[in-house]
Amino acid sequence: MNYALLLLAGNSKRFNNQTPKQFYIMKGKPVYYYPLKALNDSPLIDQIIILTLKDKVVDVFNYTKNNKFNKVKAVISGGVSRNETVKFGLNQIKDVIKDEDIILIHDAARALLDMHTIEIAINETKKKGATTFALHSYDTLVKASSNYEVTSYLERNEIFRLQTPQTFKAKIIMNAYQNKKDTHDDTELVFLNKNKVHLLKGSERLFKITNFDDIKKLESYLK
């Protein structure tokens, strides 16, 4: 079985709009509709768990039913952090998953997920155990002190920007979530649990909506 956790529980503090970015209406549909449709349409995804804001659970549940997203098996409230949100999602399926099942985790704010990306994620994770899409960072990168003085230069050929989906064999991600560390994303938690994480070639289409200017970028892609 292949499971997907779609995360739309963030508060979008940097989005600078009354509507959280994942619920912003774009071409008549909320932003989260686009990655949800890709997951629901993919023949490789068997079940979808949606993690959302507490006051949006009923609305999202009704939206999935009205739009016939038949692979959605649960819509539940997320936590106060990304790690907690993902853990809630994993808890939803922990009693039915098997070690070799695949769990794909995706940020709803990366709206342009497509079925080809899902296919790569699932197939590569079956072979490698833990994967994430990533892009090379081609800018010159530095570390700086608290007063903004450069302290060192980083080797940019070794620097990548991580994206989602991040995908794991169930045993790997479930074991990692026994760890109580608070991390930036799921691959970091898996890495700290002494597992190898493999990079897959990312895409600029997988950009994350962070501020309101990114809505214009999404709009241009959807055209």
C-alpha cells in the first residue's frame, strides 16, 4: 500500500493575507485542491490522509466529498509544529501499515505536484528507502556572524534546497518518529535516526508558496 499525507495545517504567518495560503482561492479552487487532485488521480496512491487547521477540518472534509476525492480516508487536525502534524498523520495509519509500505509526505503549499513526480517518488523510495526532491543552490552561499560579518564560504556544489514530496518506507519513518527531536522536515528526522536520505532531481514547479508574490508565480504556471 502507498499512503500520502497532505499537510495543510500551517498558519501562513509570512503570507500576509487573512486567508492562509493553502486555502487561497486560485482559479476558483483552493490552493490545496491542486496537489490533492494529483494524489487522488495517481494510480500509485492508495489512501490519502489530510492534516489541516482545527477550524478547517469540517470544511476540508466536505470539500473532498463534494469533489469526489475518493482516496481521502481521513481529514484530521494538525499539531503545533510540522513534526507533530506528521506524527498525527502517522498515528492515523500505524495499526494498518506494513514495514515495506510507502508513505509520501507533501506540503499543500507546493501546489504544482503532478503524477509523474509522484511516480518517481514512489518507485525510487521502494529501492532506496528514504527520498526527497531537491534543487542545487547555484548562488554563492556564506555563513555569517550575528552582526552579519561573513565567517565562511560554503561549497555550493554540495548545497541543495530540499522540497517535497518526501517519501519513505513505513518502517523507516515510523521508527524515526520515535525520536523526540524537533526538526525542520521529515528527512532530517530520518537522517538523525541513522538512515540514509537520497536526493531526487527537483523542479522549480515544486516551489513553496511563502509570501503573496508567490501567488502570482503560481498563477503564471496555471495559465
